[in-house]
Amino acid sequence: MLIFNIYYQRYKEIAENLRLKATQIRFENDPEFRLSLSIGVAVCGPDENIPLEELIDTADKQASLAKSRGKNSVYSIFCGK
């Protein structure tokens, strides 16, 4: 997940809201089917000079970690100094 121009504290709230909304989706042809969503977040400060590819890779690794530890969760890491 990439989110720009938000306060540091809000990223977790946004990711959790997205995850919860996904679990509420119902499918007409299969009402018993439930979605789960594992989200990886790489957080960096505005003064960090981290290449976009590195941020995407880091967020992807956090998503993999969320999946391997039970799915349907948000994992994040702060990148930088």
C-alpha cells in the first residue's frame, strides 16, 4: 500500500479501514464466500530519500509477512533512519 501526504499516525487507520471494508463484501452467487485482505505498509518520513522501488519492495515484504502470520491483517515497517 502506498499512501502519500498523510500524517504518520493515519496510515494504520486507513489500512485497517480498507481491510475491514474488504471483509464486508458479499458475493451474490456465493454468499458464504468471505474476502480477507493482508496489507503491507512501508512508512517513511517526508525527509527520507528512499527510492520508490525500495518502498514498494518493503511494503510487499510486509504483506507477505502478514499472510504468513495468519492473513487478514496489516503489517508495517518504518523505513529510514
